[in-house]
Amino acid sequence: MTEDDIIKELTKGQRKAPNRFGIGDDAALVVDNRIITHDTMIESIHWDSKLSPADVGWKLVAINVSDIGAMGGTPEWCTLSLSVPEKTNIDWITAFSKGMREALKKWNINLIGGDTTRSPNHIVASMAMGSRRGYNWAWQHTAQKGDDIWVTGTLGDAAIGFFEPKKHTYNTALQRPIPPAEFGQTIAHNKMIHAMIDISDGLHNDLTRLCTRSKVGARIDPTALPASSVLYNNKKSLAYQTAFGEDYEYLFTAAPNLETLLRKLAAQHKVTIHKIGKILDAKHSITLDNTPWPSTLFSHFQKAK
Amino acid sequence: MTEDDIIKELTKGQRKAPNRFGIGDDAALVVDNRIITHDTMIESIHWDSKLSPADVGWKLVAINVSDIGAMGGTPEWCTLSLSVPEKTNIDWITAFSKGMREALKKWNINLIGGDTTRSPNHIVASMAMGSRRGYNWAWQHTAQKGDDIWVTGTLGDAAIGFFEPKKHTYNTALQRPIPPAEFGQTIAHNKMIHAMIDISDGLHNDLTRLCTRSKVGARIDPTALPASSVLYNNKKSLAYQTAFGEDYEYLFTAAPNLETLLRKLAAQHKVTIHKIGKILDAKHSITLDNTPWPSTLFSHFQKAK
């Protein structure tokens, strides 16, 4: 049973949502032009001992912020539903709250409500988040032939934090992701991009999703993929960069003539961006130059097993 | 560690929400005058074999509808975050979806997004729901001395479905609750009530909550509590009616001169209402006439253990 099977059942016979971006996308639109997201993190599935309780609190906020920023929105409010086993200590809650609070403060988000309840064995933290009202949303289905493909930040940091934690110091992409949501919001609102997606399921998966929805092909230059120094000389670099996920960065596509302006805006936002490939027409598939795509290291749906 | 301890930690140092109804209430208000709710149901905590998968789908919608209706709102959209163990069969998802769909259709709600993910052992279903925009919300903190206390429907049906399932046929308050949300919305919008709360945590708990927040006392006539015929001659009636919960009915308080109008509106909505007591001033406690309150049969936070 795949995630797609489940979504198909859940949405069967569903009356059409107010717009075409319903369940199955990372975020949904509400009638009054707000984006709503809803993500759940479960102990042992979405985190293990590599994340402190404060990291979990931070990350739950960050993954929702990432979804909203990827659609060009600015987060405004959230609700939290927290379910804890009887054995959980109040210290866990205190530390979780601290991490959550830091992230809420960073992105200027109000926690407006929610509920708490008992869980049998594992901590479950579910957060819904809403954006401010806005227009010029960024979509996943509107990439155009001839677009440059860009990514923010560096790729593979979360993977090395996951698979080789000892080689990596604390405070990595895995524990404390900082999605460049303001930059995403800026380039979407200024109509500088044609499509955008966060690559939390990995570059290959999310690029495929964006191209399929846009009915286009793509070619990626593996030598152009940005990496931080922790990947230096690591033989698994390419797999870490393309086949894992958990990098809360954005992939976006834009007309080539906007390169200078995009680089300038990125610099203003203290975000690095790299041009990694081209959108091709639909008769092309989605390829890496001169090398096959590495096998998936990680399924978002069975993570941290 | 109580639910209150957890909420205290979660909201510590939190910047003030846009209004006074933040986390800790059943529902929260957003800046643009929508109510947002967020409730989670976990297998083995919030349901067991007494609920079919379709019942769970229905009930997840109904409990959020109940929260919104209790504040006088009309539900409009929801998001679902569903987490399932690997062992879960697609048949479970299909049946769950069917029950959810029936409830969404009943209350005219759009499922606009969400996510699906893996869970280690138990199914986790988390739903956030938003109301249409509106005014004249119903509060929990505005009951006034001299108000009549009313409840909708009958009390104790969910309890007998839980404790004595063999005595009760299928399709009880426990499996398929139908909160009278439209009636709640109507009496709130017509400014006919002073305060309202849903009694899903039990009459005693929720009346205490409402009175504490309103800084008033209350006196309830146990002989006036409405019961359906399944409670006839049951020695535990009073405990089932006051000390269990899961009855998705509303308790509201209103000026005595509105009795006739309230009864008329209730009849129009095919909702039964019963006058069960009086709001007293703060120097009175919250009492049952001639009998102590039965001990809690059920803690919302440790249910179905």
C-alpha cells in the first residue's frame, strides 16, 4: 500500500476542493486565499535519538513553514495537536516547547490552539499552519520548457547527518532545518518564477513530481549540484544530494533572462541559489547528465526505520 | 503530568494569541474571524473494536464539527493527516474514507489537503477544521447569574455504548455522534445565549470549565437530565449522564425570558433541549441537587484504556 493508494481512497468521490490544489499536494488553498498545511511527526518514524526534543519542536514548525513558503506564502498561525504516552516526562514537553517556541518566533507565527491527548507508545505531534492572505501563489504544475532549474542552499546535509552522524557536528539540516520561506515568498510574489516545490522528499522525487504535474521533462547537471564541505570526497555524495530528502530547500524554475535579478534577490535574503539544469519539453524524460539517478536511500513514508 | 501541565509548558512565553481564546480551549479564533479546531484520534486510545473504521472516519469529522458548532461557527474546510502502520490493510482506509466522506457530506465540508505518513504501531488520524467567517461567536466565559442551563439531546448514550455495548444497538452516540452544530450556530448568531460548550468531556467536567471561566456557580437538577430509554432503570444512569463524556451535545446558558423562543428554534432544528439548572453567583459552587457528583468514569486524557 503506497502513499498514492491511500490518497486515492481518501479523496475518492470527494467533491472538488475550491481549487485544484487539494490533498496530495504539500499545501492546500482555502477559499479566502490562505494556504493551509498539516504535517504530523511521530517518534521512531520521523525522528529518533539523533533529534533532541527541542529539535523536534523546531522541526515540526519548520516543515510546515517549508510547505507554505514553497507555495509563496507567509506563515501566520498554527495549531498543535500533541499526543504523549504516559511514560513521557514533563522535561520532554518543556524542551519540545522551547524548540517550537524558537521556531515560532523566528517565523513570527502565532500558536492559536490545538489539543493534547494520550498516546499508547509513541509521541505524536501534529501541526496545522495557515498563511497570511496573498496572491501570486507558486505552483508545482506550471514549469515551462526552457526554464532554468534552481535550488536554494546545499543538498545532502540532512542525509549525511542521518547516515553518518559522527562526521557531522550538531545543528545540521536534519535537526534544525531553516527553509528559506521569505525568499520563496518574495520570488513568488514578484512573479519571477514559473514553478516551485520543496525538496523534502529528495531532489529526484520532488523534481519528478514537479515535472509530471507540469507535463515537462528535465535535465540536471550533477556537477552543478550544490554541496557543503561535509560531503567533500564522500563517495555517496550524489545519492545524498538527490535520493534522500529532508533538505528543506526549494527547487524553482524561472525564465533564463531573470538570472541576474534572482541572484541579486537571493543575496539580499542571504540565501544561496544554484542553477542545476533545464526544463525540457514533454518528450524528454527527467535525467541526470552522464549518470543514472542513484537509488532511493529513503522513502518519506518509511523514514528512520 | 496532567493535560493542564502540558498546556502550560506548550504555551509558556507564547506571545499573546490574536484573542483570548487560544490553546486550551476546544477551538481557536483566527484573525479574520474564522474558528479553527484541531483534534487527533489514536487507535487504542480514542477508539477500540467498538468502532468500525467507518465510525472512526465519521467521528473524526464529528468531533471537530462539535467544537466549531459549540462556538457558533459553521464548518467549511478541513485537512487530514493520517498515519498508518505497515500492517494496516487498504480495506481499513477504504472504510475509514467512506465514513469520513459521509460526515463531510452531512456538514457540507471540503477536505482541502493534508498528508499521509507511516506510524509504528497504531493508526493516528488528525484533523484540523476551519469555519466560515462569522460574528456573534459563542464563548465559554460569559455565562451570567440567573441564566437557565440547557442541554441538547440526551445524556449517557455514549457511556452505555462504551460500558454496556451488548445492551445497546449499533449506531449510538459513541460510534456516530451527530453534534447539533446548526442549532448551535443559530442560537449563537441570534444572540440568544450567553455561553456554550460541548460536553464531550462529560457534563460535570464541562460545566465546571464553563463556570470557572465565567466566574459563576451553578445548580443542576439531576431529575431534569434528559436520558434516552436505554438508560431506563440503569443504576449507573446518573454517572453515565454526568461523569463520562463522549456525548457530543451542547450545554448553553440563556436568559429565562428566552425559553419559548429557544424551544421553538430547537423544534425547527429537530433538536431536543432540556432545562437542567441555573447559573448562580460566584459564591456558590457547582452542585447537583440532593446528591454528590458521581466520580469520573472516564478521563478524556486516558480514554478507552
